[in-house]
Amino acid sequence: MAESLQTGGGQASGVGKERQEWTQNVVIMRHGDRIDAAEPLWLSHADRPWDPPLTDTGKIRAWTTGKRLRNVGFPVHRIIVFPFLRCLQTAAEVITALCCVVDDETHLLSMETSAGAVIDPTRVKVNIEYGLCEVFSMPAMRLSAPPKDGMWLPDVSELEALLPAGTIDHSVEPFKQQLPLWEESLAVARERYHTIIEALADKFPHENLLLVTHAEAVGVSITSHLKDVIVYEVEYCAYTHLQRQVYNEHSKAVTAGGFKLLEQPSWSPILLMKLPCSS
């Protein structure tokens, strides 16, 4: 990785006059509770069965997770979200929690929902990213057929309107400009997730990132760093935490060390299965 210095971002420490070092944090989070899992009849009358919204419980879970992320030990500078409705609604709740203006943090903790929250939209930047898509196949999308008109998503202006006003950063383009090829294999999707996580971290090396995406991406962030482990289940709004050191050399080139996977919080359940060692 090598690119010009970007402003803002991580926790910096000086290493001589010719080098600076940052700790970059990247959180990979699954969306909240989807309505088709809670109400199977929703599918029978859905115009967009591949794009379910959150349940009320899902919104509260996302809001609660956002409040926890305020105290995770580092500031979240940028939230990058895949534009399915369930991800956008999850991101909206988390953004509101992170940007909520309160005189006393105990008041925020007592707020059961985001209703009435007053926010400072300058506290985070938000981007839409197509590379964080669900595994793009009929089994993963729970579909019998793709949409006849091929229109998976509304216009981007409609998508951005679902996020808190003033938070969208229009100065940058998505890393991936379009959705994956239809009937993507699981192996290809997993490689895509691994690549996009690294690419987004490299794109914003001096910022702490929160990626709001799907369960498989969370799983990949684990299996890419733990040997002989498979991810059995990822709970709604569960997340992982990757961390690495980023260096600014005297030449103004930016380099980075490898990511390490930090231990997951007990309140963010992800079920792992240890594979037997091969002989």
C-alpha cells in the first residue's frame, strides 16, 4: 500500500521527525434484524423481496449498538454502508447514536430509541459502497429469481435520503462502482469481502472505519485472521474489530502493517467452530 497523505483520522504518535505512526481501527458490522426473518408473510406481498427493512427490534438493536460504539475506545470517523434497506437503516441508527449531542452521557444511555435525538452531523462521514454487497446469488438472497427489470436498487439519491442529513461525503467515489456479477459463488464473495475490507482501509488510512454490511463479511474478517476456524453464526448487529499500524514516512508515502483481529465483545455474539487439526 502506498498513497499520498490524507488528513484527519487515527490516533497518532510521533516516531522521530521523519515518521509518524497511527493506529487504525476497522469495525465490520452486520445489519440489524430483518423483517422477513421475523414475519415470513412479509415476502408474499413485498415489491422488493430481496431488500427487507428492519423490524422495530432491529432498529433498537442498531441504536443500542451505536451507543456502545461511542465508548469503544476510539472515535469512528467514517461509516461505509452497503445500500440495501436493512444496512442503511442500521447505519442511520448507529450514525444518530454516534452523532447525538447530549450534556450528559447517562441521558443518552437512558434513551431507548433514537426518537428525538439531536445530532451533530459533522462528527462522522458516511459513504455508500457497492463492494459490501450480500453474496450475490439466489440462495444467499433467498430468491427464486432476480428482478425482471434488473433494478436491484433505487436511485442513489433515494438511498442517501435514508441517512441522517449532512453526513454523506460526496467528495469520494465508491471503491466498487457496481454490484457483483449475478450468481456469485461463495468463494468469490469471500475473496471480495477480504479485498474490499483491505481496500477501504487503504483508501482512508488515517481514519477509523465502521463497515455496515452482511453476515458473511463479518465471518470473513474472522476466518482471514484465525486458522482452522469456521464461523457458524453471526448475530444481528454483531461486529468484529480489526486494528493495524499506519506509518507516514518522511517521503509522505503511507504504509501500513498487517491487521490483527481483536477479541470480540461478549455482548456481540459470533459463534465459531474450531476445525480438527489435519494430520
